[in-house]
Amino acid sequence: MFEMIVLPEFNQMTIKDFLSFFHVSKKIIHLLQMQKKLLVNGQFFQFSHILKEDDKISIDWKNLHPDFPLTMKKEVKLLYDDDDLAIFEKPSGLLVHEDGMNFDTLTNRVSAYYQELGYPYPVLPVHRIDLDTSGMVIFGKHPLSMSYLSSLFESQDIEKMYACLVYGHIDERNKVIDKPIGGDRHSNKQVISDQGKDAKTSYEVMNYEEESTRLHVFIQGGRKHQIRVHLESIGYPVLGDMLYGRKNADRLMLHFKKVTLIHPRTLKPFTWTSLEPF
């Protein structure tokens, strides 16, 4: 049974509103109530029941969570793990999800890791990063945290920082690039376009290297290839970017380095930072 203690923030909130706060779907809320799979202090109540601080909520997710993904027994690098979320390091060149042809993915490797431990729920990613980008991928460890964390990424209620190396020495040590991005009808590239969607990227120069500049980059918008497109648009493509620059490195020098979000169990800011591999 999944268990959670009611925080002061949920005092006098109904069970239904409690679940809705975590973006649990209406369908799942209905099934939980009809099948009496959610208990408060060991008892079943209708979901109009008012919760009190320090109540213990228990949920039996059996048959209500997604199917387990395929497994791929290969090495994974676990950075952080608690009852609600896990953070794994994705190397450059590994997909997060299957694409119909490749089944060796981070998701399937993580699935094998937790199934070997006998974990009762599928552990699934709540966001993705590009194939050639390395860095953190956050996984939800049960349906409630998956719904909640996915909603944070969709609504952009998180802070994301990337580390990268760009070709050349940037004169401006801090800059905000605010240019809409859309798909190119003639290729698989993204382009700056007035018909595109809003996207904002800011960077801070960390240091200058022989032929490159190391940046910390923050994004709002989360558009496909956003950092790569925006940096190329000001004349400083990411090193190793064969799509928007040139192959001047063995890999794309872009790494999802740091995340800050509100943790689903504590409702307090949670930050994790990883080391870039370049």
C-alpha cells in the first residue's frame, strides 16, 4: 500500500480535491472510489470526506497503474532515490523512450532495475531529453507522483539548468534570447519563426576555454532543440551539434545539470545537481 501523511496544506480539503491537487485523472479518482482502494486512517470514506492534518492516506494502486514497460538489463546510473521519485543519469546517445526500432532505452533499463528489486509499480519518466543530450531524467515511482511531476514539467513550474560548451568566445557574459521557435517544413530542424511558439533562453558564462565557452543555460518554454536553436541563432552553436553546427567534438556538449521543483511529499523545494561529463 502506498501511504502518505496529510500535510497542513491539505487540512480541511476533501479526498477528491487532495487527489486533484496531484493531477490524478478523473478516471482514476472514480475507480479509486468505486473500488474502495483509498483509505483514510484504515477506513473507507466517500471522496467528499474532509481530511485533517496528520491523517494517513493509504492507496492500493493494483490494476490502476500503467503496464510495466519492457526490460533491458543494462547498467544504469542512479543519482537519487526516495519513496516518490528517482533521478537517473542518461548518457548521450541513449533514448529515453522506445522509437519503434530501438528498445535499449533508459526507461527499459530502469524498468529492469526496479523489477529486479521487486518494486510493485512501474517506474516511468516524467519528462524527456534529446537523444544526444546527456543528464538527469526524473522518474515517478508511483501513479500519484507520476501525475504530479508530469504536470510540473508540462506547466513549466520547475527550474531547469543545462551546462554546455559553445564554439567560440561569447562577448556578452549574460544574455536572454527571446525568440519564437517552430518546425522547419523542409527538414527535421527547428527554426526561429514568427509563427513559432514562445521560447526564452538565458545563459551565464562560466569560463572561457581554448576555443569554446562554458555556459550555464536556463530555459523557459521547453521547445524542441530550444537551447541548440537559440545559441546557433546568435552565432555560437553547441560543440558537437551536427544538426545546427558542425562535428567539432565527439558528442553534443549539452548536459541537463540541475533541477529545482516542489517535492510531492513535502511540498518544499527540492534541488538536485549532477556533474557534467565534459
